[in-house]
Amino acid sequence: MLVLLGGTIVIAGVVLILLGRANLPVGRLPGDMVYRGKNSTFYFPLATSIVISVVLSVLLYLIAWIRR
């Protein structure tokens, strides 16, 4: 189970890197919060998280609907 979870995380990371190189605004959407201090940076991708959640929900719904 842990190997499967780790593989899923690696695949998601590779997909995000490839989307970043394709100049898609993943991670830079309006609503993503960035605070840059003197010695630190805080990044919270709120809008990106919502978009990914909606896309995954629709995808999983369609998969479940097809399997019926």
C-alpha cells in the first residue's frame, strides 16, 4: 500500500513539473497566496487545490458511472 501511495505521489509530481514547463498556470492561479518575507517564503495554492479537487471529483465520478 505504501509503495502504491509513493508511486502515485511521484507520478503526480512529474505531471505537475511537466505542466509547469508547458507554461500552464498550474500553481500560479489567481487565489494562490504567496507571502515573501526577508528570510522565508510561504506559499498556499488555494485556487490550484480547488481546481484539482473539482477535476479529480468529476474524473472519479465518470469512472464510477462507467463501471456500473
